[in-house]
Amino acid sequence: MDETRSLVTLLCIAAYFAVCIGVGVWALRRTTSTRDFFMAGRDLGILVTGLAIFSSQMSGFGFVGGPGLVYRMGLSSSWMTVIAPLAFSCSFYLLATRLRMVAELRDTISLPDAVAARYGSEQARLLTAVAILLGVVGYLGTQILAMATVLRDVLNNVSFVPDVSLAACMAVACAVLVFYCVTGGIVASVYTDLVQGGIMIVAAVFVFVAALSAVDGGLSGLVTTLIADDPEAITPWGTLGMLGSLSWFLVFVLGSAGQPHVITKFMMNRRVEDARRTLPVSAAGYVLCSLLWLGIGLSMRALVVQGGHPELANPDEAAPQFLQFHAAPLLAGIVFAGLFAAIMSTADSFLNLGAAAVVHDIPRALTGRPLSNQLLWARVATAVLAVGSAVFVLHSRQDLVALLGAFGWGTFAAALVPAVAIGFNWKRATAAAANAAIASSLVVNFGIELFGVALPYGINGGFVALLLSMTLFFGISLASPPPRIDPDIEAVMDL
């Protein structure tokens, strides 16, 4: 790769890091309370909220992990991404208006606040906060690993920079991330999303065109090459198979309504009625950015088979390698900057959720009140969570960003879809059922991950945990007396 290309990419990333520092300092002046730090003052417009929601869901999971998964498994992961409009519609229909109304009525600053209001249970608040905290560690680790993977690949292709290790890049990523998140809170995240979301929507289309152009024979050459190499990879189920792909489909469609970094933003709209106009922005943005996910993964596999690129040492290198060697230098630099923005904003969302659980939700559930001086302790918790997540991901059994992301997604889906997505729409749901669903899902999901349980047919562990939690949720609710619901919450559920 020529030196000019490397310098353009590095300069774009350096410029983005400078913007991060500026956004963090600007957001620091706007963040004067815990409501600002965790909820952006509940004053976001339609465009900002819509782009923040889709950016949070795409992040390093989609921009780094997605192409890596396509490179390794073919079209299996399309069942995570092409179903985005259905997933967004499901989560918006079930929760957008209700969560925003609860936030207005009860002045909530976190998802566990809303769950406690729905069930009138501090135990439900505690278990929701614990589920979020545990899921944050896995999912946040995904973002840090994605950032470090890209940063290492870029730096190792600049001649005047010595070779750097993944651990060193993770340390740099953590340092920048902590500064950005500690200073600005969620305010820094959502306004970065506004810029990077717009850039990535446009850039993804150009990258998709560049990906097809890079392969000999274009689209037909790509398909012919992949069929000759591995016919299963180009089929709708990919190499994972039908049952594994369908388990991802169900976890990612239903699970969208259980992702706290997504649904918490429903409470940040300026007006309750903004939800119906926010949905098209989020869904369309995600669909267009999925072109990058599929295009790079398929084209890099075809390029390797055709001899146009060396075999990748790690599938997660698919996106950075393509951008550095097969895309125009300026386009590559812009996409890299947008990629870092996506990762940073999503990581900020997770750190924000984890910090809220530590300083607000868990203490309130246990002692009846949150920690004093919450804003200070939220910033301390942010730094601790970032370092802890980096250590977790370095010792994880998973070797792909996307698989780590799928684990975090499945953890949230199994724990929160019954208690939140269904619970806010079904008056028969009880606190005991919600508590059992959350606790059982965490045991199953983390048991599968920690003990390395291999499920048959490539079935996702989050899918198994979700089935169990849903079964317990409905069974316990129907076997219990009808619960008493506060009149204002019941009125929201009647909407």
C-alpha cells in the first residue's frame, strides 16, 4: 500500500479524534445533571434521535464484525441485518410511545426506573440493572475490540509507525473512549451520531459500489467465484445452516425490543408523538449501512479466492483491509473516521447504561436511594467499566467481533424482551414472572458462554435463553393472580 493512502487514512482518523475531544469539551458544558448525563435532558429532535438509534445498533458490531462474519460464514449473517426494518418496526411499535410517556410521568433517567414503575417492584429494578450491567461488559468489549482491531490495522500499514499489538491499541482506544464519555455523557454520543450517521449512510453506498468494482467480473464474477469456492456460502442460509440462521433471525427481530442502548433513546425524544417520524429515519439508515456489511464481506472473500488479496489472518480484518487496499484513499479515510464515530457513540451508550446501573439503579434498589453526587460517581464508574470490558474481551473465547456482539445482543434480548417489550403491553404480566425471566436468562446465557457449551446446528445461545425466559414469563404470569398496576402506568398501557 502506498504511503499517501496510509497518510490520508491516518489523518482522517486523527481529525476524528480531535473532533471527539472537541465534542467532549462542548458536551461537558451542557452536562450539569444526571438527567443530562443519562438522558440528554429529554430534548432530542427527530433526526438526532433517529440517527442515534440506528447508529447505536450498527456500531463496530456491524462495521467490523458484520463483514468479518460474512467473510467467514457467507450469507448466514444476512439474517441479522436484512431484517432491520422488521426489527425496528417491532421495537418502535411495542415500546417507543409507552417508554416516552412513562419517562414523562415518572421522570425516569434509566430503563430500570421504567421497569420499577411498571411492576412496582424494586427487585425488578435490581435484576434489570444487573442484566444491563452484565450485558454491557460483553457488548462494550465488542466495541473496544472493534476499535482496537481497526486501529492496529491502520497503524501497522504506516511505515514510520512501529508495529503495535492489539493490547496496546486497546489501551489507546480505552483512553480516548474514557475521555469522550466521562466529559460528555450521552449528549456527546447522540450529537456525534448525527454527523457520523449521515456520513456513513452515504459512504456505505459508495463502498458497496467499490466492493463490486474491486472483484473481477463485478457482481456476476463475485457470485460465480463464491459458488465455485463454497456453494453453501452464497445460499440464503450460508454455511451456518437453516436452524442457526433462523435462531439469529428470531433473536435479532424480537431482541431489538430488548436492547437497552436502543430503547433507552425512546425516552429522549422532545415530544411523545415524535416516535412515528423517527422510525423511518432509523430503519432506512440501517438498511443502507447494511450494504457495507454485506458488500465488503462478500467481495473480500471473492478477492482472496481470485488471488487479488492475501488470505486474512483474522476475518475481522475484512473491513479495514478492504478499505486500505481496494477503496479510494479519501473514501477509506472518511469511512474509517465514520467507523470510529459509530464505535465511540455506541460504546458511550453502553458506558452510560452501565454507569446508571452502578450509581443509580442498583443502590436505589438496595437502599431506597441512589448514590449521592451521582454525576461524579457516574464518571468514575464509566472509567472502571471501560477498563473492565477491555480485560474481559481479551480473555474471551470468542475470536470474532460479531460473535461477541451476538452474545451481548442475546443477553439483552433474553433478559429484557419478556420483562420490557411484553410487560409494557400485557397487563397480566407480574413482577415475579419478570424477575424469573431475567434471572433464568442470565444463568443460561452466561452458562453457555463461560462453559463453552456447543449447541447443535449452530443455534445461537441467546435464542435458547430467550425461549426459556419467555416460557417462564408467560407461565408464571398466567399462574399468578392478576397484578395491581398504578393508574398512570395502566393509562399508558391502554394507549
